[in-house]
Amino acid sequence: MLFRNGVALLGTAIATAMAVLFAVLLLLDAAGYLSNPYLGLALFVAVPAAFVVGLLLIPLGAWVERRRRRRQPSVAHPDWPVIDLGVPKQRITILVVLILTVVNLVIVSVAAYGGVHYLESAEFCGNVCHTTMEPQFAAYQVTAHSRVACVECHVGPGAGALVESKLAGTRQLWQVVTGNVPTPMPSPVHSMRPARDTCEQCHWPEKQHGDKTRLIEEFADDEQNTGTVTKLLVHVGGGSAALGIGTGIHWHMNVDNEIEYVAADETRATIPYVRLKDRSGKVREFVAEGATPDQIASGQRRRMDCMDCHNRPAHTFTATPQRAIDTAIALGQIPRELPFVRREAVAAVSAEYSSRDAALEAIAARLNAFYREQPVDGRLLARAVAATRDVWTRNVFPAMKVTWGTYPNHLGHVEAPGCFRCHDDSHRARDGSVIRQDCELCHAMPAE
């Protein structure tokens, strides 16, 4: 027989072994014993790939054997097998072949289905390329969108978007293998799906939110960690012609307004040109002071959507050590009862460290050394050390050169230009109107 060939027999052995291994791993996965993402990679990628290779080796071996026999015409052999269903042995052979074919199709189908879902899981995105995606995955896990799958935003619907995402993934895998991963990873992602296909599947842009109260807690570096609270009444607003006149910050997303802008840099931090078409159809073009026609013509033109302000909705990093520690104290994670804890914690997370392990060791050593001579509760100190370490590990990643302020958040204007990219009183239209830098447009400080 043509299949009695070393290559074909090797393929049979590989396919059989991988089929058994796949079945065992699949049962273990269904029983909940496989939690490591690398085992998932083996189950849905490596083992099925080896199984398919084994199947391909079988006909390859038969082809090699046929060529060998043609070069030796003295060896008698039939060109094609004679199939006679009247022969019991042939009926059994055909039945076995059909059963094995069905089994092969089931294995490949299950592997393909499971592979697609596994490759689209947050665990695969965040854990398999651990160092590369560690900053984004760490931030993702503690945001309000941590239950939204990565592909909901990063992969569009349809075969075209799937192919595009897999091509991009192949390029990124090559960067990992060759050690050419950009550090830090560039932002924003220019292939991101439009907000109408992502954000607006859950959030309704016409919803009128009115005003929202926001409390900003900050603490001093004194012994008592003296706290102050800033109360803001944020004019979120919203609306449309159907639901009422658009007001507040979400006026930008009012479906009756159409705002386009040109970004002069890859990060969209410099905006020399803004075009507004309002609900009446009137068009105004605002050009920043000092902007040149070449700068505007060569820039990236984009229609404004949610992502232009909420640019880090699922991968949010704190801009400064002070803000991060203040938030941890306000949430009770770092006990305010410890004297000077705000000052010491800020200093601990502000220092530069060569690695995660070095940082964790140095942060603990610094805080323990400071409080060694003071009569403080050991449990409070342990909480402070753990929380301060956690603040650092969620915001600083030396291997990817991510640190405080690496990824600015445009939602606001304190730690990054944000709103002031356009609202700077220098974007002027031909009729003399400007995009105002008026605090009261977005928020107010209510009287107590």
C-alpha cells in the first residue's frame, strides 16, 4: 500500500497522538482544571496545528511512495485500488476510513471554534504576550470596562475586520519574536473601531445626563495628612433635537452637531483646525493661532466621537504619583492614620526602579524603615505597604518604559492638555468667534 511509507506512518502517529492529547486536554478544560493561559494556547493552537501537520504528512507520504515506485517499474503494483463492497474486509476498511474522517473533521472544527474564541479572550490578549501587554492588561482589570471583551472594541464585525485584526496580530507576534516591540506601545490605536460601533452599543449619545457632582479629595504632606475636598458640578449634559437642545460637555456628541478636527501629531495632542457644522447646517472653521495651511493639510482629519475625550476608557493610568496616592488614601486603601504616610508613599512610588521585584522590595523597605522608630500599628503599616506597592504596579512598568504620564488622559485638563487642545481662546473663525476657554462651560463650583 502507498501509505506504508515512513512519512505517512510518522504522520499517522503524530495525528493519533495529537488527537488523543486534544481530547484529554479538552476534557480537563471542560472540567475546569486548565486555568493557565499557556495551556489554552497549547490546547487550541499548538496541538491542533500539530494534528493537522500529521494529517498532511499522510498523503505526502503516499505521494512520495508513488514517486518511488514509478522510478522502480520492476516493482508490480496497481495504480488505483479496486474497491469491491462485496468483500467484507473492504467494507470494514471503508467504514473505518469514514469514521476516522468524521473524527478528524470534528477535532478540526472544535479546535477552530475554540481557537477563535480563545484568541479573542482577554486572558490571551493580556497574559500570553505578558511583558508586551502587561501595562494595558493591568489597567484593564481595574476599570469599569473590565467585563467587556477586548475584541468588542479592537476587532470589528465581519470577515474583513477579523482578517485585518489577525494580520495585525501576526505583525505584533513577529515583533515579539524578533524583540522589536515598541516601548512603550504607541497610543492611540489608529485602527480602533469608531465609537458608534463600540461605545454606543452600550452608551446612548442622546441621553440627557444633566449635571453630575464630583468630589476631588487631596491630602497634604504634613503629619496629619490633612485632607481637602474640591466639589465640582460637572455639566455633562447631552440631548438632541428630538430630546431637547444639546447642552453641557456631551454637546460635542450631540447627534445634531458634526465636529471634525485635524490632529498635527500621532497622539492627537496638537489640534490646529476644528470644523463645526451645527444643527441648523451652519459651518464654521476654527484655526489655531500660528497654524499653517501645510500643517492642516498634512494632519490626520477625524470626526470627533467619544474616544477623543474618553481616550483611555479601558486602559486608564494615573497621571501623577500624587494623584494616585491621594486616591488610595481617599478609598481607605492607605490608612490615613499613619503620620506622614502621604508624603512617604508618594516618595516611594516616585523613585525609579529597574524592575518590578526591585520596586516592591524598595517600597516595603522605605516605608518599614521610616516607621521603625515610631509606635504605629503593624497592621496599618502592612496595609500601607501593600496598597503603595499596588499603586506602583498598576501604573509603572519598567520593561515597557511605561511610567507616570506616559499615556495622558484627555478627560479634563489638569494633568494633560485635554480640553485645552481646542478650548484655548486661540482657535478663531473668520467671523471672529473663538473656541472659548471658559470654565463655566463644563463645570462650576457650587456654594456650600
